[in-house]
Amino acid sequence: MEVTPPIVEIIDISKSYRRGSQVVPVLKNITFFIPQGEFIALMGPSGSGKTTLLNIIAGIDRPDNGTIKVAGLDITALSESELADWRAEHVGFVFQFYNLIPVLNALENVELPLLLTGLSKKQRREHCEVALRVVGLADRMDHYPGELSGGQQQRVAIARAIVTDPTIIVADEPTGDLDRKSAEEIMELLERLNLESGKTIIMVTHDPRAAKKARTIKYLDKGVLNNDVLIEAAYKECLKT
């Protein structure tokens, strides 16, 4: 039986930040692998290194040492311009606060990543319409962010993330600014993208209800990835908060 290689390989990653003369370690020798089509939640207390790890996987930040491979490509070996081109083609971003441009309507916001491609205006519009239909906003294409609810704005952000058909989707607290009902709807959408479209999703969350939609939970504490045997206990601890 042929074994499919992981879509993301995180190998011995460490990262520190400098505060004046003090060096603060954030990630310590992190190694794990993410299969194609996985939906993984990164959990842990504030300051545990979750978002730093997500940013390194997405090519926004660089590790001090170690290797990140996505679809077999060592992104830690890329120059800044090569990394920017790679991000635009292979990574879909979903943020806590949507990051929509208020003077652009939903379709125009979704179109933004496509402006870096060679697609014609007609092709870009077709791609945007498909993405907005996928997230259930076919009837809101001409609406501006201020005319949409928080949940609808996050759906636009997800449409923008998937419009380029990226290799991976990274989501940083995608339900953190939403009420409970909207949060559940967004997580159901992400789950559907994973199950029905086979999208690989890597999500940072503090919300145990959101994490339940993921197939795998990884728990970080003080920059260290806990052993899998500790995940269940860590998850139960998150449920108390």
C-alpha cells in the first residue's frame, strides 16, 4: 500500500524573540506532520506559541532553525520575494477580525488575491461567484462589509481564502469575534470545506467548541508540543475555561 506523504512537514522548529537584551523562547523543537485533507486545531494558553507556529507554517514568519515543507517544498529556503509569491498561490488566510476592505463590496474583497494572477476580469468574477456560492453568500455579492453581519463578513473572508484554491487554509481564531450561533455556522462551513472539498485546514483556537470540529487537536504549552497522550487531558482543561 502506497503511503501518501504529508502535505505539511514541521521538523525541529524553534523560534525566539528578543526583548531588549532578553531572548524569549516561543517555540522549542517542534516536530509533527499534517496529512493531506487534515483539519487540525492548535490549542493552548495565551503565549503558548500557537499563532507563531501558524504564521511560520503560512510563511508569514520564519523559524530560527528547523524546516517547514509544504507539498514537498522547503519554504524556509525561499527568499522573501519567493515566499510572498508562494503565499499568494498556496495559502488561504482566515483572520479573527475578517480584514475586509470597507470600501469594497463582497465580490471585490474576494477578488483581491486574484489580482496577483494572470486571470482576466471575467475569469476573476467567475471564480469569485463560485467562492461566494460555496460560503452561502451568492445573494450578498454587491453588499459592503458594513451591510453584513459578523458571521457574513467571516464568510466573505473564507470565500477570499478559498478563491485561489490554495494548498492549505490557515485560520487564526476564526470564531473569536463572533456570537455563539455565528461561530457554529462558521465552524460548520470550515468542516464542510474539509470533508466535502478535501481542504487541509490548520486552525488556532481557544474555543473548545470550535476545536471539536477538527479531526486532530495539538496542544502547545510554553512553546512545547505535548505528547498525544496528554491531548485529552489538555482538551478537558480547555473546556473549563
